[in-house]
Amino acid sequence: IYHYRVNPVDGFGVQLFYNDEKTIDNAYTVRNGDTVMFPEGYHPAGASPADALYILWFLAGKKRYFLAKPDEQYKWVKNCENLIK
């Protein structure tokens, strides 16, 4: 479950939601106070260039496993972490 806060409050972000098979491949505009649930797949997010996006996420349900796995297509981004720092 993701809950969003945006600064300023009339700003927005973009949330992608897709899986490896691309049987799910959606994009959503998220605004301040929105809450969504992603039962599977990848869910990267970003803010508009003029806004700050805060995401509070948590696991729900009887079985709560944190099984993070990067999308193979974007695995190279990890190699850029030292450049950003």
C-alpha cells in the first residue's frame, strides 16, 4: 500500500505499475492524499519537475514478505549510485 503526499499540495507525481510479462502495464497520476495498493510487480514513482513527492509504504495482509527485486531492464541504475552521492 502506498500513500502519497505532494508539496505543494496541488502538485502531482506519476506512479507506474507493471510486471515482467507486461500483463499489467499502467501509469497513474498521483496527488496529495492518494492511497493505492499494488499486489505484485514493479511500482516506480516520480514527482513532476516542480514538486516534491513523499511516499509512505507498508505491507498488508496475512503474509507480508518484502521480496524486492530490481527490474532487469533498469538494473544498470545501481551502478550510478556513487555518481549521485
